[in-house]
Amino acid sequence: MATGSPPTGDHCWSWAPDGLEDLPRVRREFQAHLTGPELGELDTDRVRECVLALDELMSNGLRHGRAPVEVEVCSVRGGLLLMVSDRAADEPPRPTSTRDPGQGGMGLGMIASASVACGWEPTTDLKTVWAVMPTDEVSAA
């Protein structure tokens, strides 16, 4: 996962989960946005991929980052920009492809293969991990 700035988005939704116990609520609210009139008819598989990707990013931020964790989802051309920020600017995301999938740790790799773009951006006191998930017929990279 390379460093770099995410694209600029608009029509954003945001959450501030305090812990892993908040993830089901955020997933439900996000899915309601995805299936609501704002985005039109999204394919069921696209909805599932977007919800899973956001869940992976949020759980990584909560497990491996430093509080507070901030979540923002914005519309971008052809997709949705998912951004999760935490205060562990000095700790880059560490995708792995060498461990047994049964041991976990495969979320960032899954996001990289399902997204059209992804990366992370460190600042002085903040790390933002982001991915653009396709919502139209553009195929993932």
C-alpha cells in the first residue's frame, strides 16, 4: 500500500467509532446510505464489497491505530472514497500476503484487489488509510 493523497470527494458521511462494538452500527448505517436513493441502484455484490472494505479499514484503525478513529465516506467519480484516520501517524499499514489466511491479516490485500485505488497518507499527527471502491461497471485494479 503506497503513500499518497486520496482523491477529493463530495457528499460525505462520517462516523467516529469508539471501539469495535460500534462497527455493526456503522456498517448498518453505511449500508443504508449505499442502498438509499442517493446512489441509485448499486449491485448487491458492490454493496457487499464496499461494506466489507469499510469494516476492514475501521477494524484495522481501531485495533492497530491510536484513538480517536475517524471514518469518512465520500462520493468520487465512479466510486466511493473510504477513509479511516487514526493518531498513529508513525505506524504505516502493514499488508501481508505471507501468512495463513486463517490467521487473519488479509484485509488490506483484499481491499487493494477490490479497489480502483488505495493508499495511505501520514501527516504530523494523523494517518489516513483510504480506498476508492467502484460503484459502476469500472473493474477493480
